[in-house]
Amino acid sequence: MAVSARVAAALRGVSGILVTPFDGDDQPVPGKLSPIIDRAVGAGIGALTVNGNTSEFYGLTLEEARRMQAAVPGLVGGRAIVVAGVGRSVKEAASLAKAAKADGCDAIMIHQPPDPFRAPRGVAAYVERVAEAADGLPVLLYLRDDSGGLDAIARLCAVPGVAGVKWATPNLLTLAAARRAAPHLAWICGLAEPWAPPMTAMGARGFTSGVINVAPHLSMAVLRALEAGDFEAADRAVLAIESFEKLRAQEGNGANVSVVKASLALKGEDVGAARPPAAWPLAPAATDALRGVLAGWQKASG
């Protein structure tokens, strides 16, 4: 599928995945994203995703996901493209996809169905139905499991409306083979900054990021180095966020969102708790380590 030059350029950059802010009554408060969005856009982030994994998509009700999807484009105000994550049951995913254009989103991202009994051809049927409901918006596939094999991936890539793939498995050779089979699509590193250099070497362009909620300039440093072909500089830029990412990987990756939300709270931007089953609150040792990471970033910036 052909996409606009603006959307294509944004997808080759940093795709920031926004948190979902909650108030003291555990209700979504989209307006609390304003300083986060302003900071990200100011740093040069060109694509912002609502209802991604860092957004706690699977912890939201359908109504809450729709509320966030409807609110974020207005907060962004055209300063970046907005990608709406959709998923869960095929009816829920299609419902969100159908509303995305009217809500002002520029593309949708289809979460890979987590159903334990999914079949490769069933996933293809799922994507077909959701892509059709998107009413012409570009569709990104979010692939976190490539165990179905190259034929199944190729079938997904051939679904009308599919414009790109967020590749979120560490299987680099499979990524390279899949990209060669569908070179017309946008292939994006879906495992954030640490995996961006090797995936870039395999032909991916751009990467997802949760760090952008807190320190988008660090994500942009990785991007600029990769765009310049300077892998040593990219390695140094990734090293600057290594401790942060290690904290997010704690408790079986259950601290992924928690560390981002705790960082914002420590910065004076309280966006509420991470909902169960995420790890919340952070363990005291993790909180102390996080304070050290943020202090180091502050010192490095001046």
C-alpha cells in the first residue's frame, strides 16, 4: 500500500509509544499526556502511538482504549503522526480500526493476537478483517512471534492495506528474509533502541521507543547516529539508556511500563500507577537505581 510521504518519513524515525495516564480513581486522563507529547515533539519524535504495549493496551477496557484514541490526535495537533494500536477480539479490533480515521489518527497498528489457539491462516483472516475496517488508513503489523514461519508472514504482508511491520522478535535472519520477500513495506525495529543497530544492519529503518515519555533526546541520539551510518556513535547512545532498559526488564519484563511511569513521577509528572498485572509499585532497590539513572541523565544534559 502506498502511504503519504509524511507518514513514510515518520515511520523511518522514532515511533514513540505513549503511556496511558490514570488519576487517583484509576480512570484514564488523556490531558496528562500534554507535557510528554510536547517534550517528544520538541525533540523531533515524528510518530506517536496510542494504545501500544507501553500504553498498557491489554489493561484497558475497549471504552478506555477508544477514549485515548479519540483524545491523543487533538493533543498532538498535527505535530507528529498518530498511530492507533488496535487488537484483542476481532470485533473489538475492527471497532477501534473503524473509528481511527474519524478520531484523526494517521495509521493503525494491529497487535498480534495473543490467543493460545491462533492458527496462521486465522491470524491472516483477523488482519484482513481489521485492515478492511480501517477505511484506507495504512496498517502496521506488530509481530512479536515469528514462529509461524516465512510463508505465514508473507501472507500477512500481502493483506490489502498493510504498509509496514513492527518487527519485535530477536530473530535477525528471519527479519532479513521477510524484508527481502516484501521490500515495499516499511520494516521497523519493534524492540526499541537496544535492538535498533542490528536491525538497521538487516534493513529495518526506525524503531519503537518507550524512553521517549521521559527522555526523547536520548532516543533521537540513537536515530541520528544510525541515519549517519555511525554504528559506534549509535552504540554509545544505546549505552546511555542501558541501565534504564535493564530496570524495565526486571520481574519477567513486568516492570516495563512501571519504570516509565515511576520515572515520570520522579520528574514531577505523575501519570498514576501501572495496572496489574504489571509490577507496581517498583521494588525499593529498583526505585533507588532509577533515581541514579535519572540523575545521571540530568548531569549529562547539563
